[in-house]
Amino acid sequence: MNGPRRVSEEEYGKVVEILSEAFFEDPMIKYVFKDRERKEIRRLYGVVTKAYAPSSDIYFDSEEPNGMIQWIDSEKEPGVMAWLRSGAMRMIGSPVSSLFRLMKTGMEIFKTQKECMKEHNLHLILLAVLP
């Protein structure tokens, strides 16, 4: 098979690897994680992947993945319990300043999303390719 394929739960580690590498130079990641330690970035994307996975669709670009895409139905956004089950509490091991910037950024994204997207929609959460 040479086309997109659904990601299995056992492959979430590869999703995290692609996201961590693809967004390592991203301005938001540079803002949140000033020192940009790869372990912190991997931890973040591990939590995000697991929080959204039960109610989203994740696909790799091919059998030997170099990219991924993840979207969710806007009416199935994860709640607090999904974030806790995903390991969000592990983020507490991150520097306090990084957690503050991450929460601030997340709240702004959530606020803007709610203001701009009032109707039911598919929400593209992540789209990434390896550098």
C-alpha cells in the first residue's frame, strides 16, 4: 500500500517522533520551551496525541511514515478526563515557566477557535512532515 493509512495505537510513538521533529523549530514551541529540550517536546506531543486519539482520526502518509495528519469532529473535543488519562499531569515535570506559557498559548488558541468556528466542523489538529 502506497497511500495514507490509519495509525494504530501501537504506532503513537512514531506520531510523537514526527511531531517533535517537524515542530522543533516552530515559533510556538520556541516560545513555550525556551530551552527546547527534545524530551519536553516529545512529552507534550505524547499527551496531545493520546488526549485526542480516542475521538479523532490519525493517518500516516504511507507505510514508511514521513508525515501524519490528525483531525477531530468539533463536537468530540476531549474533556478534562481525557487530558488526565492522556498523561497531562506528567507535564508538571516541565519547567514552571514553560507550563505557564503552554497554558497561556492553549487558552488563546481555544478562545480564538470558539470565537471563529461556531458551526459544527472537522478540526484539523495537526499536520506534520519530517524535515
